[in-house]
Amino acid sequence: MPFIPHTETDIRDMLEAIGASDIDQLFDEIPSGLRIGELSGVPAGMTEQEISRLMVARAEADGRPLCFTGAGAYDHHIPAAVWEITTRGEFYSAYTPYQAEASQGTLQLLYEFQTMMAGLTGMDVSNASLYDGASALAEAVLMAVRANRKSKSRRILVPTTVHPQYRKTAHTIVNNQGIELVDVPYCSDGGNTVPDSLRHLEGEDITALVIQHPNFFGVLEEVDVLTEWAHKQGALVIAVTNPVSLALLRPPGEWGGQGADIACGEGQPLGVPLAAGGPYFGYMCCKQALVRQMPGRIVGRTIDRDERDGYTLTLQAREQHIRRSRATSNICTNQGLLVTAATIYMALLGADGLANVARACHANTRALVDRLTGNDCVSPLFNRPYFHETVLQFSLPLADVLRPLYAHNLLPGYDLSKDYPELGNALLVCATEARSAADIDLYADHLNRIIESQTAAGCPVQPKMA
Amino acid sequence: MLIFEQSRAGRRAHVQAPASAEDTPDIPESLLRETRPLLPEASEMQVVRHYTRLSQKNFSIDTQFYPLGSCTMKYNPRACNTLAMLPGFLARHPLAPESMGQGFLACMYELQEMLKAVTGMPAVSLTPAAGAQGEFTGVAMIRAWHDANGDTGRNEILVPDAAHGTNPATATMCGYQVHEIPTGKDGDVDVDALREAVGAHTAGIMLTNPSTLGVFERRIEEIAAIIHEAGGLLYYDGANLNAILGKVRPGDMGFDVIHMNLHKTFSTPHGGGGPGAGPVGVSKRLEPFLPVPVVGYDGDEYYWITEDVRPQSIGRLSTFMGNAGVLMRAYIYARMLGSEGMHRVADFATLNANYLMAKLTDAGFDVAFPERRATHEFIVTLKRQQKELGITAMDFAKRLLDYNMHAPTTYFPMLVPECLLIEPTETECKEDLDAFVDAMVKIQQEAETAPELLKEAPHTQPVRRLDEVRAAKQLDLVWSGKVD
């Protein structure tokens, strides 16, 4: 019996103690018409050896391609120690630290995580995580509506340079609460949100402005001007940032005169593997004044009866298990294990290490752009500076280029044609610090050969714009 | 000591980051960071030692009996972790084409199929990231279904008063009023009160079965009929699915929507409070509203089903497909259990709970519903001890820690005063259950002869009872010291 320790003697003794003749009798309160006999649709059990063979074969079939795709999930080096420690049973198989005295390990780690995230974002406080970047933005929108008491409109401005899946997720989560998410268009030259596009909204009641920086295109936004504009309108600023970029870029807490009000985003770049999209974790930080509006678990430091420092979940009066229908959110769990990994990652890298990672990502992506545009068919689409990701425009059908690159076991980038059809053949590319010069050369060589063969075959190619 | 207090300027784990600081000539000065973020500067060994030591300050399933009611703290097989973390799976970028992820997608598709089979629901989406998000999804689909029928006057969700707090919080998030239904003396929903509460304003009901009181809702078919006659839908909170796995299916009970907590029933790790995974299953009429993406199979290849072909979908709940790695662990667990193993989960979870209930009753403890069978969990109430000895459920819970056992869930459900909700799970052996009974008996004796042992407990943990009022009033959420 998989994972069940009972011997025949145990079963007999236990049934006797209960006063039941067999195990089936323990289910006698279930209406008999509802009971099922054989469970069909589930295959027979496997031994660990058998399931291992199956899973190894499937994992190998998936090929481990060379990755130049980002678009919200980034392939960084992860120190071996990160997951060695994270998967220790004491972290891995513990639950939410309700019994604080028996959970000081997790609780202190979360307190350290909150400190690191507040430091990285330049904000006052942090929670202990949310599900992922997209759902963190959705929660930030709900939080802004609660926090901005002067605004009655429940209107949130969301530039279309914000990750398309974040916008969709936010819509799913807030749309039953009478909240309006208003698109703000981007500038087609720079790929950024320009203050001019907001001018017609001046004087209107706006609850918050979302600023993703670097934005989905990798482009750096004019964060100071946008933050100032929003605050002048009485709107809160929700920053969406990549935590690795913050080792290099001025953090949301320092945007404009007063800084962003809420900062959130995807924590995956901090030591979490790509792993098909999850589990990742969302982070959320805010100004001190808004802390009671923040969703999710929060850990505080306090003292015990002997006045020793200790850690505990706090501000629980916000949460669903206390406030039920009036809670700040229905969130119960956070992403504790991923936060464990991220905390160990940040502790190993330190400020300088993380800054070097950020700089190497930037330099590698610059080198990649340089190498990929050394032909007549590919050019950078936007003229604004970027962090570690940018959009390339192709003058030949993108699908014809991508397919052969996939065949070379390479992930060449994210095709933007579905989310941004107006951009034509546009590819979002990224080279993190984990890509070597040889990797970049390999991509460029394959691409050049593909372009050569396609243009030689007489495919219609539009000349590159000067 | 905090990691920051061990920090020394200039110390680093040198092999973990590029050695040189590359130039960033094209990033405007005004956008560059001027202040160094507060991160520790430590050697790799210091970091490893610090977090290893922190881990040792935790209770966990791997180290202690952990009978936390309603949380299903069963053994997390190590193979599930090892195999889900095979390099080929970890390297998969979520936006890689389907052709480069057939191995992964096959696992997801087969998991969907198995979850359909065990719940009796014809369609499943794996994407919700946790139980609470699964709940949100379920109620959002109920709303979308009513809206699609032009039935927009329904503004109320019924929730039993014993329900988990996420239920009412979720209903509010979906724009509904919450109406609480009382529980009868026998632990079942008060069906007469339910009958009075339903009407044209009823969007649906959120039910956990077995309920959080540790008993099976015997009149479930009648409840389903009442709600359906009123035009509402039934939502099943899968928190307690472990109790009935392979025995009875929510789909057969009349539920229209269900969520499952894979971190409970399918043994994925709780990770110190997440990640979870909360897939949803629905009846045929709700399938068009399922959140995307869903995995499809055409007999040849696995592929994503997205909003393009599901225009009525409630949409996306996360950036990619949800907690894929958790789903992989659940898949591996389910394959090892197989069809026969699923029955046994419910069999032995129920055997263990009823055994523990019988032994504790024999030892003189009061259970909340002595006439009822325990499901996979049951409630002990310490109301008598509180009245006679001034000893609370919290005191018992804290003292259990000194006996090297995690405490059961305390003060939930709120209906039962001074309650301990005890869920041993099927993976515990008889000796460990007996040891728990022994500890409870000893603590009861201490309560009578040396109550300060309980009042002052725990005595053996890294800290003693913490000042929670101070934690909430003098907020200290971020270390404010300076690193070296």
C-alpha cells in the first residue's frame, strides 16, 4: 500500500478500538447510493522505479533548449545551495507558521525576505509574497482602490506596455468589483508610455497609475515624470518591477518626488527555475502608511516572555480567517518555499553580486542585439534604452524564422504578433547572464543562415528601413 | 541572529555572480541606482549554515507528527520532488512552443484526466495557484454562468457558518453578498434554514463535504436539490477531499463546481505556507467558463486550449499556467498511488481519525460530535477544561509542542468553543497515534496538577510564547539596523 504504514494487526486492533467490523463500516454515514465501487479512469499504481523511468524519458524529450526568451520568466544561474537548502524537509514539509514557537525558522527567514525586498525596492515594508507577478498586480489594484480614499472613480490607468498576461489576470480578478482598467497607449518610436498620452485625463478622478519598468518590451520608462504626473492627479502609483533590475536601476521608492506607493512584480528571477511557468512568487512592497491595506501574510518581529526576539505572523486582522467576508483578500497561503529560495539567493549574491548579474544581463542583451542585427533583415524596433530585453523587427515572416530555430533546439524569443499585431514581425529577445558569447554566436549564426536561405529562395523581403 | 548582522563589507560568495561590473553606457544616469540595496554580504558557507540552522527551528512533517486539522499534513514522497525537478522540466520556458514540451504537457493532460475521474467532474482546469484562487475561480464561473443566461439579479452566495474564512472572502471578491446558514446540533447544515434562505437572489452555495466539523453532510442530495430548484449552483470546497478519495465523488453529489487542494489530498509540499495548487473541476454546462490555459490532446499531440477557442472563459489567473511544478508533484504522486491507492487514502485517513477519536474519548476527552463518525478529522472540545481548570485549547496546543508534536488546528471552526481540529492523515502509523494520545493524557494530568506547565508552554522551543499584541501594535516588519 503506497505510503500507508498499517499492518494487518494494526488494522485489526484499531477497528476493535473503534468498535467497527471493517473499514468500510466507517463510511456508513455516506448515503449508499452515492458510493462508487471501482474507480475507473485512474491507471494502476507504479513503483518509484517505474515512475522514474517514465518521468526521465519525458523530461529528456523536452530537450532543454538554449533560451533567449524572457517575457516575464528569466533563465538565470541558480546557485546549487539555493535548492539544496530550500528542499530540506524542515522547510519543504512545514506548513504556514501558525504555531510561531515551532516555526521560527520559516518566520525569521520571511522577516529577512521582507527586509531584502524593502531594501531592493526602496519601499518601507514588504509582505511575505503572493502567487506570482500577474496576481500581485491584481492584488495591488484592489489595494490601491482600498487605499486611495479620496478617489471615488475606481479607475486604474494601465499602460499597454504592461505585460499582456498581467493585464488579463488583473482583469479576471478585479472585474466583478466595479473597477475599470483603462488602457494607455505607448509611443511607437520609443516603446514607452509618454506623458502626452495621459494629458487628456488631467483633472479627472483617477485611483492609480500602473508603471511597469522595465516595461514588457524591456524599455525603460520615464518613471519620474509619470510618477509626478500621477501624484499631481491624486492617483497612487503602482510600480511593477523586475527585482534583478533593481540592483542596477533606481528603485520605485525613489521615483519622482515621493516614490511609488505600491511596488510589486514577479520574484522568479531571484533563484526560481523556469519550470514551465511556476510555482513562482509575487512580491509586494508599499509605503508604511498603506501597510494595513496590504494583502497576504506579513511577519513581524516581537519579543517572547523572556524578552528574547521572536517572529510571528502579524496584522492578521486584515485576513480572511479573521475578517471573513470583509477581509482585504481571500488569500490564505503565500509562496513560502519560493521565498525561501529567493532569500537564500539574495543572501548568496549580495548587493554587488546582484548588480553584476544585472549588468551582465544588460551587456549580453546588447551583444545579442548587435549580433542579430548584422544582416539586412533584422533591426531594433524602439529607440529607447532597455534593460535586458528588447524588441527586434524582422522584414520577413517571423514564423518562417522561428520554426527552423526551434528545430535547432533554440528558443529565439517571444513572438509579439498575437499580443501586439500592430508591430508586425516583432520578436522580444533576452540574453541573461547565463548566456555565453558562444551561445549568442550560435543564435546569430543559425539566424543568418536561415535568413540567407530564405532570401536566396526568393522570399519577399522588404528592405530594411534606414 | 539575522543574516544582516553577520554581514561584513566586502565579503561575497564569489563564484555565484559574474566577477566584473559591465558598463551600462546607454542607460541614462537619472535611471541608475545611487544607493546600495540592503542585502547581506556573506560567504557561501555562512549563508548555507545560517539557513540550515534556521530550518532546524521548524517543525515539519519530515520531523514531527503534524495533525493540523483541515490541512492534510501527510507525507510528501521524496520521489515527487526529485522527479519534478529533473533538469528537462526545470529548463522548460513557459512560452516555449508546445512541440518542445510534449513530455511536460502529457503529464498535465493525464493529471487533468485523473482529477476528472476522482471528482466525477467532466472538465478540469489546472491553472488556479492555490485553494483560495480555486475558490475565486469557482465563484467567478458561477457568476459568469448566471450572466451568460441573462440572470443578473442573483446577488447572494450562501455559506455555512462553519466554513473556512476563504469562502466568504471569496464571495465578496466576486461581488456577492454573503448569507450564512446555521449548522444543526448534529453538525449537518440546518436544511430548514437553508430552505428559507434560498430564492431568486441565490447565486449558489459554497459547501465543504465532509464539512470543517469533521462530519459528512448526510443530506447533501437534498441540499443540492434545494439549491438547483432555486436556480443556484453548488460549489464544492475540496479542502477535505482526502476523506472521500475513491469513495464518493462531488460530481455525483450534485456539485457544479469544485476546487481541489493538491497540497493536501495529492501530497505536494506545504513549503512553509505555499505554494499550493487549486485546480477546478466543473460540470459540462460550466466548461466554457473554465480559466485558461487548459491542456488538450488530439490523439497525436498535446496542445494549449486558450481564450481564442474559449471566448466565455473567465480568463487568466496568473502569468503562465499556474503552479506547474506543484502539479507535476501531484501527478507523480497520483501515478504511484494508482486506482487502488486512491481508495486506500480515504480508508486509512478515516481509520486513523476514528481510532484517534475513540482513544481520546476513552481517555476522557470530549469530542464535539460523539454520535457521529469521524471523517478524516474530528474535533475535541476543551470547553470543560476551560471552565473547570482555566486551561484553554491554546494552552494544550502550546504544551503539545513540548512533547515534540505539532498542535492540531485551534479555534477553527469557530462554532465549537476551545476546539482542537485533529487530522492525523493516512500516512501515520499506529504507534505515533498512540504517542499522541499518551501526550494528551499527560497534558490533561498536568492541567490538573501543574497548570502553569501549560500556561507557560512551550518550554522547549527556540522562543517562548510571543507577544502578538506588541507585534501588531509596534510594527517591526523590516530590519532597520545598518550592515557593516
